[in-house]
Amino acid sequence: MTISKKMRGFAENSSWIRKMFEEGAKMKAEFGEDQVCDFSIGNPDVPPPAKFSAVLKELINDEQPGMHGYMPNGGYPFVREALAERLSQEQEVNLEQGDIIMTCGAAGALNVIFKALLDPGDEVIVLRPFFVDYHFYVDNHGGVVKVVDTDEHFNLDLKAIEEALTEKTKVILINSPHNPTGQIYSAESLQKLGTLLDETSAKYLSSIYLVSDEPYRNIVFDGHKVPALMTATTNSIVASSYSKELSVPGERIGYIAVNPDMAEKGEMLNAMTMANRILGFINAPAMMQRAVAQLQDQSVDSSIYARRLDAFCKVLDNAGLEYERPKGAFYLFPKSPIDDVEFCSLLQQEKILAVPGRGFGIPNYIRLAFCVDEQVINKSAEGFKRAVEAAKK
């Protein structure tokens, strides 16, 4: 055996998202790309803001020495300063550039956070349904995932969270707007969660950190807003990226923001900065750091996603599928009329690709990513109807 037993196990139980994405590639090769309705992966197709290209061209033509060299492991101070100014407004606290670390995307940010925080056996509470890679990130650093269910509307279940807290709990990881449900956790529920974590931290004489993964913060619908996290508890950390809000997921540029009033902030930031280096990231990409410093007021046009959401809801309504209307992100998470894997198989027969809910820890749902052209959504309408009818037989 050439690879580790752990990695062999990970490969065998790898993400359903990737499995369906790979299946889609096969189907497109066989039937033609325009014949397959692929809702399997959250790869944003909306173009970046026009200013993004203009800024990149300006940076490419800038030949001053050091443009592509190393910088402090936490990132360029002027970039962190620009981001701190914006996040201070979003988080309703006074962040400074020293409270920010630039990272290789939100995935890099989460790995840095867990590297800095976790000792072997420490528990990280993850809410179901969940993004499957969270388990891998926690395992990377010796932690243990403890899964806790959300309520019937995918909101925080504070009672279930309270029952899951132990002296080994180090982190509770939340994601809002949420992948795969599109739920946004309310300010009231976050405040209650913060109070619960502070009280439990005092009980066990050990800090429990509230970490929020927020790459979809600026993609919201129907007048909803994403509340500030950092007012809930001083032991709060935001991990995010520009992948979705600027539609540049392949550029791998993200950040960590640490609550400025955290008691152990200095030690925390030092540990994270070292983690950014020793995990092999070294630093976030220089060109992208320089770019986002000039793009703090920019975001993709989320009204495009809103129109697609409306179109997809009509498709699902006409097919007779039940769902909670998402408040943000670009996913729908309808109930499956039969076993989710079986239903995805029926959809594949209609050349429609969806991801089984069990890939997010909750069977009998399917995830549909609507970061595709509206024509693809409309094209799928009859196929969804036929698949639902077939499921009834």
C-alpha cells in the first residue's frame, strides 16, 4: 500500500459534490455540454466586477521592485488596513490592520485557525447539514468533529448545541449564509449563542471560540442582511474569502479577522501568523492582495443570482418539490421525494446533475447550485417533472 490508510479512507468517502461534478464531465463529453443541466458545484459564473480587470491590468503594468516578492506572513499592512476599515462596519467593532491575516482563501483561513487552536482530541462542533471538507480541515490538526443538528428550518438549535458542549469543546464552526441551505442565522440567535459559549467557557475555565465561515456574506436575497458576528462574543473569529463576492474562486485569496477585544488576541494572532507560514501557505498571493485592497467596495451583481433563484423556485414548484427559500448564497436544498441517491439517479437520466443531501450529512435532500445561466435552469423544468413522477411509481 503506497498511500496512508487515512487518505485511502478519505478518498473512498470523498465529497459527493466532486463525484457528481466528475459524473457531469462524463455526461457532457457523451451528450454535449449544452444538453446537460449541471447544478452540482458552486463554481460562480457571474463575471467579476468590471473594476477587477482594470485593477489587474494596472498591477500587471506596475514594474516597481518587489511587486512579486515576499511580504510579512500575515499579508501587506496596507491591504489589511483597507480590509479592517470595511470589516469594522460589517462587524460593528473597531478592527485594526493587526487584527487581520490574509490567507489562501477561506479554506486556508480555516486550516490556519484550527492549526492555531487545536490540540489533539479537542472538539469542534459542526452544524448539520455541513460542508463536508470541514471534517477534513479539523482532522488535519488533530481535532474531533462533533456534529449537531440545526432545527427543521436549518436555524441554530441552541438546546442541541448546549447539550453538545463539553470540557473538550474548543470551537463551534458556523457558516452563514449557509451552504447548502442558504439560511442566514439571525442576530438574536447569534447573541444567544455567544452568551451560551461565554457562560460555558467560564464554567470549564477554557475559552470556546465562535468561528464563522462567511464567503457568501454579500450574496443575499429578498432584503435579508447578514448580522455582525463579533458583537455576539469577544471570542469570535471570521474566516472568509473573495471567491464568491468577486467571483474569483481560483485566485485563492481570503482572510481571517480576529475580534479586537479578544482577551488572548496577541497570542492568537501570533499563532495564526506562524500557522500561515508553517502550513506551507507562506503568505496569500501578492498580486491578489494588492488587487483586493482596491476592491473593498466591489461585489458581483447579486441580482443576477436573485433572478435565477426566482426561476429555479418556479421549476421546483411546478415539479412539486418542497424547499425552504434560501436567504443567501446560491444553493437550493429541496426535500427528495425518495432516497436522495436514487432521486439523483433519476435526475441523471434526465441529464440533470444534483448532489445528494447525504453528502452534507443529511439524507433525503438534494443540493442544487444555481450559479449557472438562467437558460439552464429553465431547460431543466420538464426533466424535474419527469423525475418526480418517476419517483412516485
